[in-house]
Amino acid sequence: MLSAVAPRAPYTACMKTLLITGASRGIGAATARLAAHRGYAVGINYIRNAAAADSLVREILAKSGNATAIQADVASETDVTRMFTQFDRAFGTLDALVNNAGIVDQQMRLETMDSARLHRMFTTNVTGSFLCAREAVRRMSTRHGGKGGAIVNISSKAAQLGSPGEYIDYAASKAAIDAMTVGLAKEVADEGIRVNAVRPGIVRTEIHASGGEPHRIERVKYSIPMKRAGEAEEVANAILWLLSDQASYCTGSFIDVSGGR
């Protein structure tokens, strides 16, 4: 179902359109704010927190932006299909996708993980990103009558570091996103679609609490060469650059936003 907050009217066809998954908080929300400021009409996907998504939409509308909130669980193929259909109805065309939705679970070693956790992790973080990219390609690709576009996948520096003793399943899921980024970039490069990824490091968001350690930043920040956590807005700047025409010759590329870690 669509959020109770409607897109700002009238929507103008000259605006670029962007769908961001998992956009009600953290990096997704920061990206939505920056994209709206730069003239994108933004679809803000959320799974449960309608209040946060609607609040973000109202914030964007109050600043003369254009946004709508769309509830969907990216782990569900039915939900993903519905989300893109609702985006089509709101904005007509899709110019860009940010595959941001993802989960982390309680910190633990591999020998204590069960198959339910692994299924949940990979269904959301990997299958969800594949499904959303599929729907984006169907709309953007010149092979299907589209006019091209850009996809930015949100990976993690964990894909290279492995996250031992914390969540190697999360790290592995993000490594899969890295492989998907490279493969899809090559697959659709001559169809007008650029596919790139951003690998955030330790960033000040709520994800650390989701892993069971709300103050994790304080424990690990001294292992970061810059000796601090990143901010969601710093990641958003990298995402928006990859979406922009300034990155017109970049595909299959990665930007690490990790303070040198």
C-alpha cells in the first residue's frame, strides 16, 4: 500500500526520478534528503516504520521537493513488484535506483548461527537487491525501450574485511553484492545503464544497535586510520556522485567511504 503522504503535486516530467530502498533512516534517509535537494523526485521505501518514512516525505515536501513513501519488504518478490508498480504510478519513469535496504543480526561466531538467520540475511541483502535491480533494468534498459539510468548498490567494507567474530554472514552477503555489481555492470553497459557500488565502513547509524552493540563505534574507531566514524551524509555524497552525469564513464566501480580502513 502507498503511504498516506502523497507525492508533491504537480510532478514535472523534467525531474529525474530515484527509488531508494530502506530509506526511512540512516544512509537511505540521508541519500533521499540530498537527492531531493538536487532535484530528484524520490521514492522512499520502508518495511515497517511508516512514521519515519512519512516524516521524511513531509520534510522533503516542506523544502519544495517531491517524494512519496512506499511500503515493501525487498525480501518478498511480490512486494518488490508492487513497489515498482506504485513508483511507476507516482512518477511515470525510473531514472535511478539505490539498493540500500539491508539487515545485520546479533554479533556471533559462525558456529552459533542457524539456517534461519542465514536465510534471513541472504534473502534480504542479496535476493532483495537482485530483485530490485531486475525491475530497474526492465524499466531503464534501451533493450526494453527504456532511456537508460543508473544503479548504485550499497555494499560494505565488511565484504573485504570479513567481520570475524561479529557477522561474517553479513560480510558474505555484501561480497555477493560486489560480485553482482561487477557482473550486472558488464551485462547492461551497452544498454544505457551504469551500475556502481559504495562500500561504507563504520558509519554512525542505528545498524550497530541492530547487531547488539549500540556503542560499537567507540570500540572500533581507533582501528580506523581517520580515528572516527563516518556520517550518513558522507556516504550519501558518494552515492549521488555515482548517480550523476559527473560519473558518466564509471560503471562496475566502487567507492570506499571508510576513513581509510
